[in-house]
Amino acid sequence: MLEKIVADLKKIFTFKETTEEGDIVLIVADNLMYAVVTGIERDTTRQEEWWQVGMQLLSIPPQKFTWTLREPQFTGREVFTMGGEGRFVQAIDFGVGTKKRGRKKGGEGEGGKKQKAPVLTLLK
């Protein structure tokens, strides 16, 4: 089910392939949340490559937290679980100074036809 939600989100948002400090990420857990990445540091207590990813939820009140993740997990290449619950994290590309993908002036797509805006389906 989480994979379906992520697939729908990828139709709506333009995501970055990388995640860096200062990026705004979309977190899919029990609900959808936004957070700003406050730091990414190598977890030197582990032999394999794990990273301490500090984030602050963009909520009221703001909440700081740190998750220990592998790179595919915090760059959206892998859906993962924490405590048996599915999670997805990926940085959003807000397209500042870049051309929006698949859209032309006036909401027209290829061949001048009107495009429907992508819609996220809520599953219960």
C-alpha cells in the first residue's frame, strides 16, 4: 500500500535524486509530513554506511529528530520500515530557476492539449 502512495506522489511532486542539508523532504509515515534536513553525518559506530540524518518537522510546534538511515533510504530510492511501520523520505525539487516538467504555459501539454493536474488518491 505504501508503494502505491509513493507512486502517486511521484506523479505529483518533482523529487531530487540527492538529499542535502537544507533540503525540504517529504516524509510518508502514518501521514504525510514535511521536514527540513538539518544535518547528515556518518554514523561511525557502524561498519556499514549508515548516516545520522537530523530533521526538523515543519509543523507547529516544530519538532527536531534524528533517524539513522542508509543513503537509499533518505534519498527516496528505498521504502523502509521503522518499528514495523513503512516509511519513505525524499527531497522535493521546488524547481527554483528551472523549467517545470511536462507543463507548458496555460496548463497545456504536448500538442497543445489541456492536461489534468495529477491527483493523490487517499487510501484508508
